[in-house]
Amino acid sequence: MPSPRVAFVILDAFPFRGVDEKQTPSLARLREQGGWAREGGRAELSASTYPNHATFVTGAAPIDHGVLTSMVLVDGGFQSAQEVGPRGPTLFTRCREAGRRSVAVFGDQNLVGVCGAQQADAHWPPGGVLPEDAPRGGLGYGADEAVLSGLEQVDVDSADLLVVQLDEVDTARHLFGPGPGVPEVAQQCRRTDAALGQVIERLAPRWDDTILIAVSDHDHESVRPGAIDLAAEARASGLDVLVQHDGTAALVVGDVEASELLELPGVSGETAIAPGVYVVWGDEGQQFGIDWGLKAQHGSPRTAGQLAVVGGGHPRVAELARWVEAGPPPAAAWADRVADLLDLPDRRS
């Protein structure tokens, strides 16, 4: 059996319970062709965009690929994830080594660097910089319309792996609330589902060779006004730690006990992702860092649910659907699943 073409489409922050025949017909048809995770997949912590996108393309946990929030820990300090990129092999480098062609198109322009997509055979936007005339969403990232235009600027037809990110549901949920019952969010979910339908139409001439995987990277939760500056609170408590705020979570790095973190204002939960590296969170709706005036945020374990729907015309859709429906599929498992479908070498070799 020949290897399929794999399209891995990330619908940023799309609610995993938001698949409906009338409201999201593209996802519903895809689900009927294959399967879906009824209770959602599971994001890595912090449950936010950049750590989970880096996990999707590496198959590694954030502590291993290095993209811990929107920042990477380098030499005792933080640098932006889009400038540093993930550690280790990605699906793009693995495709290149195996003689397979990969293409990546992102709405959030920073994801080019975050995912190491410069190593793909083609990527958009070029160099991670949105063209001045590209349509933008409400938070300045590329609109879904821009992504569809970007697909026309790369050679999709000859790609063995296509990675696409549609950003605008995330923007709508940040601005108007977690939804999907919020009218503005429901409308954007319909629009993004229609954009997914256009991606599927673009792939239709080779549909019998195609497996399409549609996932989201995280969920959202409503937030209360105000935010706790956890870095300042840690200093006031005499803790010698580095803190990086991430919506309704925060990363804490240093020689500190979990019990000391739980005594900080607003912190109600913690998990150690490595010795001396913690993700912490508060009660529902608690923000850390800056109150940006948003209605919803992500980061805490409460926002770790991910959409996971698979379909397509290739015979191996059935086995992938069985795996997804046995779920919940973890974010870190997708890269090796894709690599198996494409017959790529083991990332650990």
C-alpha cells in the first residue's frame, strides 16, 4: 500500500465539542469519513499555542523541545520562541532526510519560527513575516483568508506533508469569550469550518491518497478582571526564581519547593515538568502577568482539551480513526503517528 499524503490542519483553539452537522459541516463530514475524539485530545502544559505547536511537529514534551511558553529558556534567561525555535528533529527535518516534501502555511506568522518551518520545502508567510497587504485578524495575526491565499503561493500538490494553521477562532474566543455559544465565536467557528472546507477542496484531486488530521492546540476559559504579577509576588516572598506568565498559567524555574509555590497569591495548583521547572495555575479565571482586557485565556489544565478529527480517502484512515476514538490522543503522539503514515525514520535514531 503506498504511503498517504498527510494534511495536518490546526484550527487554533477550536472547541473540541464544537463539531455540529449544521454549524460545522466540513468537520462533520470529515468525522463521518473517519473518526474523532469525543472527549477531546490532551494538550501539553502550559496549554497554550506555542508549546503545543512545537509538540505537534516534534513529538516531544515542552521541556524537551524547549518551547515552554511563548519563550524558550536559554542560558538562564528567556528568548522569544519564534527566534529560537524547537530543539531536536521536526517533521520538516525528518521529511527532508527521507526525501519527502513538506509544506507549512500559518495564520500566526510567529509559528514559522516556533515550529522550525524554515526547514520545510516551502512555507508561508515567507520568513515568518506577514505581507503588508495580508488580511489580519483582530489581534494582528494572519486571517483565515490570508492562509487560504498563502496555500496558493506554495506547491501543495507535490507535498507529502502539509501543515496548516487557521488562527481566527483563537482570536474570537480571546476577544468575545470562550463560547461556542457566544454569537461572535459561533460565527467564527462557522467561517473557519468553511475555510477548512476550502482546504479540503484544494486537496480533492488526490483525496484517495490523502489523510487529513484536524486538531486544535488548546481550549479557553473565561477570565476575571485583573491579573496577579507572579514574578513580583515571588520576589516579595524571597524566592530566587524565573517566572514567565502565560495567561491562566505561569512557568516557574528555580530551586523551590512545590509547597512554596502554593503559598503564592493566586496559585492553587502546580506540576513539575522537570526538576526545578514548574507550571502553576490558579482557580478558574485567574490570570497571571498582565490583564490584556480579554474575555478568555488559556494555559491552565482546564484549557487542555484539543479537537481531534481524522478523515480522508486513504485506506489507513480507518486505523488512525480507531486510535483517535480510543483516546484521548495526547498532543505529543501526533508527530510519530504522522511519521508512521509517511514512513519517516525514527526521530530518536
